Amino acid sequence: MRRIGFRGYMVIAIMIVIVAIGGLYFFNINRVAPTATKKVSGVQITQRAPGQYQTVIKDGRYLVSAARGITATSEPNSLDVKHFESNLLDLAKSHFKTSQYIFQEGQYLTSDTVTNLLGRKSKNNTIGLNPEDNGKTDSSREPIYVQTLTEQDFMTKQGNDLKLAGMVIGVAMNTQDEYQKERYGATYNQDISTEDRIAYGKRIAPQIIQQVRKQSGVSQNVPIVVAMYANSSSDSLAPGNFYAESQSDQGTNLTNWTDINERSIVLPKEATDTSQLGNDENNGFANFQNDVSNFFPNIAGATAVANFKKSTLTSLNVTVTTQFYSQTEIDSFTTYVSQSALKFLPSNVPVRIVIQTANELQAILVRNANDKTFTITTLD
């Protein structure tokens, strides 16, 4: 009998390993593949966090709006984008309770419809909300009043389906319109008075309701809330605010307009600001600013946006600009900022602190109302 040498044993061993691995692969692919390729279909509802809406997921993906983010012109102040949408959702909670309704991103106004609504009225655009261009290039020109529209839908369960039970339409109105006298020429600002803005918004609100009710799936008696928002000017360090709302319960009829007492101010307050709003918050922020500046000299500046509703502080967003580049410096500074913020900044409202250089984000600190600590995220 011929003996098998060492090399032969190695060949046999390798073949055994290959066969074993192949068997395991075949066994596992037959077990795992069906689960990995399984798709979720239909409409699902997310779990509701305390005080928040459940949201809609369709075929395994979050249901987004096709018309979101469309504007009449370039957005004059980027601070308004997030503030407009988040505050609109907070406003909706006073009309549609989070325990009874499910939130859905706008699904009824198409991108083409919103684009036409935000355009100027003309022979080719009969539904345009902005006035026809009169050809003027001075203060007598017709400005762009309506900057953007946002639709939010509120649903209720009907068996295994969802039924549209209410809508909120946010309308962002310009307080300042940028324009050019000639193509690629200089940019000019045309101020829009508070009186003109409010009057124009009330005039076009029934037209908005009319167009919304024309969309397939929107009945003539679903309640529709219209909320008017005043954009901030392009150079403002604070975002704008919602200033009025009305509701249509049927057709294009609107109830009486209700004033919304919201305002955002920048801290530290300017010496020329003689109003009493935010004085206590301003003093606390000044102490915070001095404390962190004395501890770390490499601070370029610190500002905050304080948001008020009916003269009561609702949230505080702080930005601290540094000149740190060492990760150890950033970590030490972030820890100290969190301790100083707990000492000097309001404890009964949400506080968000962003630490950044002129070019990059370094850390984010977040504390919910009445929390005892900040959640800190540093970016290495």
C-alpha cells in the first residue's frame, strides 16, 4: 500500500476545510436570505414619544412631501427655514392633539401646484398668489409677498387605513424683498410694511384654501388652519415669527383672525433695545458669556436666540465660536460650558448650545426643560 506523504495530508485537509465552509455557506444562505430580502409593505405608524405626534411610514420609508422646500425666491435668511417648520408643528398641537391625530408630511399639494401658487399672477399663471409684475424698479414696484408654503396633514385611523382629518398650511410672508434692476446686476432691498404684509396675507388666504380644497382627497369640510409667518430680514441674527392664524371649517370661509404673540430676540441685547422682553434672560446670558470667556481666552464670541411666546421664554439656542483646534482643549471647554450653562442659563426651557470655529462644528450640547445635565456630542 502506498503511503500518503505530509504534502498529501495537507491537500486532503485543505479540501475538507473547503467542503466544510461551502456547506456552512449553503446552509446559512438558505436560512438568512429570505429574511434579508423581505420588504415591509403598506402603511405603518411610528411609536409616539411623550408630547409628540406619531408619524406615517409607507413601504418601510418615511413619507416625505414632494412640495417641501419650494420658495418664490432664494430664502433671505436661512434661520427661518427650520424655525418656520418646527414652530408650525408646535402651533398645530393646539388644534390637533398629539394623542388623537397622526402627523403626515403634506401629500396633497403637488410641487407644480405650490410652484404656481408662489409665482406672480399672470396670463399663464392664474393662481399665482404674488401680484403681477408692474415693471417698476423702485419702491413703487410690486414686491414678492409670499415666500413659501408648507402643508402639514393630520390623520386618524379608519380600520387599517388613514383618513385625512385636518390640515395646517403655513404661509411665510416676506418683510423684505430682494430684487435686481437688471440681470446679474446689483441686489436691492425693498422693505414691506407690517400693515401691507398683514393686509395682503388676509387677502390671499381664501385663495390658498380654495386651491387646497381642489386637490384630490381633500373634502369641502375638513378643517384647514392657515398660519401666517413673518420672515426675518436677510441680515437678522434672529429668525422671524408666526403672527396670525385662522381656520376654515367649510369651503373658503375663514373664522376671525387670531393674533399669535411670538417673538425671537438676539442675546446679548443691543444697547438701543429698551424693551423689557428678555431682560432677565439677557442678564443670565451675560453672566454665562463672561464666565466662559474668563475661563477660556480663545473665544471669538457667544450669542443666543431666545424664543418667546406671550412674553414667556420657550427655548434658547446658543452659539459659541472658538479658536480651538486641539481635541483636548475642545473636550475641556465643552465640559466647562455645560457646567456654566447649568449655573447661569434658564433651567425650565430647552437649551441647545453649538460650539464651533469659523469653519467647522466642534460640539453640540442639548438639555431638555428641567433636566439636570446636558447631552454632549463632540465631533472628532
